[in-house]
Amino acid sequence: MARPGTLDSFGTILSGLSKRLGLESRLVELRLQHQWRDIVGEPMASHTWPANIRFKKLYLTVRNSVWLQQLTFLKPALLTKLQADVDPELVTDIVGRVGELPNDLAVPPGDLDPDIRSAQSESSWAEVVTHTTTIQDPSLRERFREVISRYPQVPPQPAKGPSRAP
């Protein structure tokens, strides 16, 4: 814990917050998806995809059964490589499943449009502004808006339950 009168870095605050809220594995999952090609290399990245992390297991979607078999041989080396890149406590095993890989693989961070506001809808930008108006420091407020606006937008899920017909 920081002494009174000292400042914690933004990264330290976000790291602590993500641990308390249980978002740490989801953030690692997103980072793996964005950096998958760089982490595992082109041959494996074109045939596998890090689908999700559940109960300390990384679930990979694999293009076909041939690559699933190949994954069993590469699993120890891949696990060691992943644990060097992420917290070893977050990923302790790798499970492969044959499935369809996403067509629109993640855009590398360097290829993002520099004008964030133009890439977003007006309503989502207004929501970002609403959530950040209480930040007093103008440079910190702008940086925080930039970080929030780069986070992938999740479409609203339809309400579950019985529908009522009139």
C-alpha cells in the first residue's frame, strides 16, 4: 500500500482494480488475442486462435484435427512461452478445440486510426465524455478518454426471458 502523500501510477491502479473486480484473466485474454501472431509466430497463428481463458485454462480454437494433434506436441513449449509473457498463475494449461477461426482477426495496436473520435459513433463518444467529465486534470482526462475509446465495444445483449405478446 502506498504511503499517504505518494502517487500510484495509473497502471498500478488499473492492475489492482482489475484483480479486485476479477477482470484480470479477461484483460490477458484480450491482450493475447491482439498479440497472438507476435507471441506464437505466423504458422501457428494462422491455424489457431485464443478463444478464452476459463479456470486458468487457455482454450484455443484450432482450424482442424491435424493442427489439434500438432498442438499436443507443441503444448509444453507453447505453455512455457505464454507463461513468460503473462502471469503464470493465470494460464496453467492449454486446451484445443476444433472450430472456425474468426475472419476479422484483431487489428494490431499500431494500425489503429489516430483520430479515435471519427472511428466511433457520436453516441459512444458522448458516453465516454459523460464518464470522464469529473476528472479535473485536462491532460489526464484526455488520456483516459483515449484509453476508454480504444476498448472494444460490446454490443448490447438481448434481454432473456419470456416475451409477452400483446
